[in-house]
Amino acid sequence: MNDRLREVVVLGGGSAGWLVAALLAAVHGGPDGGLGITLIESSETPPIGVGEGTWPSMRDTLRRIGLSETEFVRRCNVSFKQGSRFDGWVQGQAGEHYYHPFSLPVGHGDIDVVPAWLAGHADRAFADVVSPSSQVCDAGRAPKQAQTPEFAAVANYAYHFDAGLFGQMLREHAIQHLGVRHVVDHVDAVLSHQDGDHCGDIAALQTRAHGRIEADLFIDCSGLASQLIGRHFGVPLKSEREVLFNDAALALQVPYARPDAPLPSCTIATAWAKGWIWDIGLPTRRGVGAVFSRAHASEDEAQAALQAYLDATGAPAERGTPRLIRFEPGYRERFWVRNCVAIGLSCGFIEPLEASALALVELSAARLCDELPMTRASMDAVARRFNDDFSYRWARVIDFLKLHYALSQRQDAPGSDYWRAHRDPATWPERLRELLPMWRLRQPARHDFGRIDEVFPAASYQYVLYGMGFRPERLPAATATLQAAQACFDEAARQARRLVPALPGHRSLIDHIHQHGLSR
Ligand SMILES: Cc1cc2nc3c(=O)[nH]c(=O)nc-3n(C[C@H](O)[C@H](O)[C@H](O)COP(=O)(O)OP(=O)(O)OC[C@H]3O[C@@H](n4cnc5c(N)ncnc54)[C@H](O)[C@@H]3O)c2cc1C
């Protein structure tokens, strides 16, 4: 390889592959000396086809790629997501829930609002007191108005979408507008440089019909098969099964009973005796799935829990057969080896709680674009930083997901110790064991999280900690602090009173976008 980076091959045409290829092409492609980008996908292995909940970062990613939000909403069966609602996670009682909204608490970072919440409003959910989001979601409102420009928000939001349609749209855009070369073929072998400075680097991928496809940098987006980082380079998967037990899901798409059924503007995550169920409302159907640990529940039990949930939430009786997806919860010990970077399921998967997988894809793709090593000589240093950063990020995702389970007071189902085992500190990550006692005395704060662009910031920890019923000790606070916090609560209440009547219904905004579009 001549030292300058000229050609990039992305292996895999799932959401990860197309997002990475499109972003790389948008930032570094182009006819005048830009990178050549080729995406190879096999017609024998379809993309996984789940992964329909996102984070607000997706707005920025789509904008960077050059997509129109109107077209995205129209083509990908999109609805808006303002956060997640957790039903039955604390004690498992009917009607019990809390929100983890995307909007920050009013006044977040300026003052400690917890003493004032405990002193004056402890009977109300934390999220309801510090943010208007739960009221906006409960009222079925959209996060923006019809006149709000594309990608701009009134209340912070992300998306739910149809993963298959999303892949198609990205593919079309990447090929037609960004110049990505598309090869539909199966990669049978990985060919390495045998000598010279780059001995051991990947030289080319051997395809069945298109021969050798060479490049300077290879992005492994081959999904759970992990063809390059896992199979070729043999980088082990660091299992997190002892911390987060879930390793399977039964996924199903279900129609609405009526086409004008209410459209929730959040992902609903409902705990059951041995796992939890996701419910993502798209305009024309729901995506629903039971997540479980095969060590604690059989497939039949998960199936029964899913069907009971669908009955309870009014799904029509004709439902199809759920698809079983198995995965090993964990992540690779390294993500970037030599001239190969793994992004997406190829570098790991924990479980879909809090929808962090696509967010990690976006973060990885953005990081790759921002720090793209333009020569092979500069690649190893970039790789070391990338590996260090993303190991840190995966570990923080694990801490945060475990928090949802560690604090649950749910009783175990007969014959199971699913929730009790989650509560056992021996199954907690070390950092969580250290931080939870500190948070008995003060709220989670910025300095608990070392990096500027943390995957889950202190605000997310506050929403989940207090939503899960965790109560810090009531320590005395200065009158000025209590008054400042009360002013924040008043502001959150004012915002809720203003936003609920001012924002359109969620479904009616989606209908409006389909008919008239958003302003650009
Ligand atoms: C049950 C479940 C629920 C999830 N829910 C969410 C969620 O709500 N939010 C979220 O952010 N994420 C979620 N995820 C994760 C999300 O689905 C993935 O992160 C996302 O779809 C990206 O997948 P991928 O592109 O890495 O892999 P895939 O979609 O599996 O794509 C792999 C690609 O590699 C290609 N390939 C493989 N081997 C070869 C070969 N030899 N030759 C050529 N091509 C090859 C295949 O053809 C395919 O195109 C969920 C995952 C699961 C399992």
C-alpha cells in the first residue's frame, strides 16, 4: 500500500455499514482526490432487521450525511422518540412507571435540585418535577411543531423507524448522492499483506463474483458474524454475561387495532418476571420484543410473557410468529486492529435496553471521520486512542444498563432468581459499586463521568436512579439552594403548561409531515 489512504472498504450493509459508508463519503469522499468508498454486502446474509430506537444524536448524523428529515420521516415509517418509559421496573405493580427523557432537567449542572425535590415534592416522580417531558409524552404530544425547521426541536427528540426501510434509504442516498460503490457479493476469505511494512494488514477481501477487492482501510460492519475483527484477527469478545444476563430476544411486528391508534412518543420498556419487553410505536405498526436470559427463562416462557403483554396492550389476535435472536452479551477487547476498524454488532452487543447500539455506531463513525488517519504511518496512534475511548464507552454503557436492574425491588418468579441475582452487588460493575454509596449523599454530577462526550451523562443517571426509587439521605441544604431549585421546578411546570397545548398531537404531526413536509 502506498502510504496515503485512498480506498476504504466497508464490509456489511446493515444500519452500521450504511451509516459509516455514508458519513465517510459525506465528509471525506468526492471526485477531487476524495476517498474511494466501497460497501460489500452478501445477499445470503440479510441485515439483522431490528434496532428501531435511536438517540437524539441521529438528527445530527442524518444532517451530516445530507438527508432531508421530511424524506426520512416519509420513507422510513418514522415516529418521534422523546425518551423511554419504564413500566413495572421498581416493584412490578400495575400502573407503576417512570420516564428517562432526553431533555435535561431544568437548571441541570447549575444547582443540586435533589434536596429541594426530597423536601417538597418527594411524592412526585423526579422526572415530572424537573422536566416537562413526561407531561408532553403522557399527553401524546409531538416534540416539535409543524413550522419547526427540519432537525430542530422544541423538546429534545430522537426517532423510531423501520430498520429495513432505513437501510434502503441510506443505501440509495449513499450510492446516488455520495458516490459509494456498492458490491453485492459474499466475502469468502481475507487476504493479508505477506511482507513489507504492512505485513499482517488486510490487503483485500476475496469475493465470489467480483474477485479481490483491495483497500487501505477496512471497516468491519459484518454484524454478529464479525468476519474481520473476530474471525480474521481473532480479537476475543469480552463477555458481560455475569453482569447483564440477557442473551436472547423474541421480536415481532404487530399491527394496530385501528389506523388512528395513539402513537407513543417514547419507547416503552416493560419489566416482566424474567426480563423485559420493548414496545416501539411506528406510524403503521408496532415493533415489540421480549428480552430474556436463557439461563433464567425458556423460550416458551418468554413467548408467553410476550403474548400476555400483547393481549394486555390491545394487539389484534393475528400476530405472526416472533423471531428468536440470540446474542452473547459483550464487546471486543479491541475494535481497531492494524488497518481494520469494527463498528456495529461486529464489535459487540449488550442488549437493547436504552438503545445504545446505534448511538455507539454513530459515535464510532463520527470519530473515524474526525480523526481519519490519512496515512498508514499515523494509523496505529489513532487506533490506540480509539480502542481506549470505546472500551471506556462500552464499560459505561454496562454500568448504566446495570443500574436499571440493580435497584429493582421486584420479586423473583417461582423457580427463578433473575431479579435477586441482578440485585446482588457481586454482579455489579466495580464502578457502580463505588458510585452508588456516594450517590446516597449527593446527586450524580459531571465529575463522576470523566469525559466530555459521555454516552450517558449525569442527568441520565439522575432520571434512572430516582425513577428506580433510589433515595439519597436528606441532608441540610442552604436556603438559597432550595429556592433556586424551586425556581427550576416552577420553570419546568411553566414549560409543561405552555408546551402541552402548544405542541401538536404526535400522530397528527407525522400525518402533516407526510402531506406537507417540514420547513428546511
Ligand atoms: C433484539 C435486538 C434489538 C435491538 N434494538 C436496538 C435498538 O432499539 N436501538 C439500537 O440502537 N440498536 C438496537 N439493536 C442493535 C442494532 O440492531 C444494530 O446495532 C444495528 O442494526 C446495526 O447492525 P449491523 O449493521 O452491525 O449488523 P447487521 O444488520 O447484521 O448487518 C451485517 C451485514 O454484514 C454482511 N455480511 C456478513 N458476513 C458477510 C460476508 N461474509 N460477506 C459479505 N457480507 C457479509 C451482511 O450481509 C449484512 O449486510 C438491537 C439488536 C438486537 C439483537
